[in-house]
Amino acid sequence: MKKTLAALALAGVAAASAFAAYPDRPVTLVVPFPPGGSTDMIARVLSQKLQEKLGASFVIDNKPGATGTIGAALVKRAPADGYTLFVSSLGPFVIAPHLIKGVQYDALKDFDPITIAVQAPNVLVVPASSPYRSVADLLGGLRKNPGKVSFASSGNGSSDHLSAELLWQQTGTQGLHVPYKGGGPAINDLLGAQVEAAFVNINSIIGHIRAGKVHALGVSSESRNALLPDVPTLQEQGVKGAEVQSWQAVAAPRGLPPDVRAKLHDAIVTSLNEPAVKEKLVALGFEIVGDTPEHFAKYQAAEFARWKQLIESRRITAD
């Protein structure tokens, strides 16, 4: 009995020591998209702050491909020791599994959620020269010319594409989806009036709105955004059930030690709420979330079911 108690005590000391030492070597933050996008930017902000708070290096590893699912599968296969983390947008967590056949991970079972870091609404925008000056105007155009009003997106199954599909579903209209290979080309053609409308993440379009190059018709959040206080929500303009938030979150391979998860969660949430960091991110249109792992898991499950229903009912594919 004494030997058993002694062994348990030693195991407890070892576990405590491991927790206290974490991280004692570099930590890899896998970003499933190329450098330069919103997710990559959030990961780089976090890597710098986590390095300051926890002492070890936090290294970004961009693993783009297959709508983010290549990076997600890589993280799934990594040891659950806290030295490989997943920083991703909502796509691989709740959208891509419904679009891509044979995804090599289970989005709801293969990751330990740590926190949703930030969220941001999409903005429904049209070229500055557009005759549409409100959501009602645009819906009128959609009803007059069903299937002909063009909506750009950064790609099939992207949150901007799904935002348009949700608008059409909720209003009984139909536009013409024009997918691009990334948000940059889509915005360029919108600025040049080669397409008639688009849902664009606020941090990617706010500068063009302020410069008068595009006109904002509505925001997809439940309430108005502080950066665009004069732009009404879709709901205010009579469109119900079309609220969409893009979000970036941090997770780990399933089986992360609870103490390590708690340490990471505390460091991430504290970092996001530092005045200088928060001010910078809010200025770009992000809202700091920093929720608990439990809330993240519930929210992911709800989002997973929501996008599954939309994708199946609208017969959306990744091709």
C-alpha cells in the first residue's frame, strides 16, 4: 500500500513538473492557409505574445491545400502533447467536411478545442457605381433578374459564398455565383465592377469602403459593427436568419493534457485582451472572443450542423 501511494505521489510530482516545464521546446502553430490572410495574421499575433508569456518559441507552419483540410489532417496525426497547435478559420472546423469527400479527420472528434480567438462579420458590398443602394434594391434586382445578378466569392464553399447562398435561401431569390481563387482577385473584380456584389470579410474590405471604392449595403452580424456604425444589419433590413460570423480559433490534437490546455487557454485569452493587441485587432474589424473550450465545442457543433444543412439543401460542392 505504501509503495502504491509513493508511486502515485511520484507520478503526481512528475505530472506537475511536466506542466510547470511546458513548453520547454518550440511549439508549432499549423495554419492551413497561405501566409498573408486573416488566419495567418491572427496566428502571428498569437505566436509573438505566447512566446513572450510562455518562454518557448512558437513557430508558424503554413500548410495550405484542399480548403484547409490538409493542415487539419496533419494536426490530427500529431502527438497530443501541446507542441502542435491548430490555428484555423471556421472552414476546416465546420464547412469543408461537408464539401470534400474523404476528409482525413473528424472535425468534431479529432481535436481538443482551446478557444475561439476572434470573429468578424461579412459585409455585403457592391461597386461604387452600382445602382443598388440598399439590400431592398439588391433583392429587387435579384427578383427582376433571377440567376443573373453576379456575386463574387473567394471560392466554392467559402464563408463569403455561403453567406450569399444563405441570403438567397432566406429571401427566396437566386443570384449567379462567381468563384475566384482567393479573396484578392474577387475584390479586384468587384472594384472594377466586373461583378455586381459580394460578401467580404470586414477586415478585407473596410479600407475600400472608407475610400468610397465600394458601397456597403449591410453587415451579416446580429448587431451593427463599430467600424461601420451607419451600415444596418441584414436583419434590420428584413432579412432574417442570414447572420454569419467568420471566426479564427485554436485547437490541438485530441487528448491534450488538461493542465496544458488550461495554460495555453489562459495565455491566449490574456494575450488577445492586452490593450495594444485588442486595439489593433478591433481596428481591423475583429471582435475578441476568447471563450472557454466548452463553449467553443458547443458553438462548433451548432455551426457544423447549420452549414451541413445549408450545403446539403443548396447542393453546394467544392468543385
